[in-house]
Amino acid sequence: MKEKSLAELQREVDQYISQFKEGYFSPLSMLARMSEEVGELAREVNHRFGEKPKKASEADNSIELELGDILFITICFANSLGIDLTEAHDKVMHKFNTRDANRWTKKDTE
């Protein structure tokens, strides 16, 4: 499968959402959806790595799918506000590479 850029992902999601009259949800609704999805991810992580195993009656889900849901709603949120996620990523990486450049112990490169 060919790798997709963030711009391609944003266009793909926009094409999907554009087929519906409702379009994107409001920012507050998307924030609520994002919170729900993060909660579902937390539940999956807790089942897999924490002290709370799933009940036999609970649906089988995965961390991968929950991360996918979070990515989808993040892209929807960005698209609805006209935010270029590649540009946002570059700004965040610049922040980490400058402000946090010496915050963590670097691995030996030898």
C-alpha cells in the first residue's frame, strides 16, 4: 500500500465528508467526539496493558482502530478550520527541536 502524505489524508477525508449535506460538525461537537475517541483508546490501552481485562461479552477492538478514529476526527477538525496539518506538524517539530532540544537524554550515536 502506498504511503499517503498528511495533505493526501486531508483531501481524502474532505472528499468523504463533502458527499454529505451535513458537512463537518461544529468545533465543539468535534471536540466532544475527539474526547470520546480518546476515552475509547484509553479503555483499549487499559485492557491490554493495565489491570482491567475485557469481559467475555465486550466487543473486540484494537488500539490501531482507536488511533485511526482519533486521526480521522483530528483531520476533520483541522479541515473544518482550514488548518494544514503538515504545517502544524512542522511548527510543533520546530518547537520540540528548539525548546526541548536538551530536555531528554540522547542516545549515543557511536
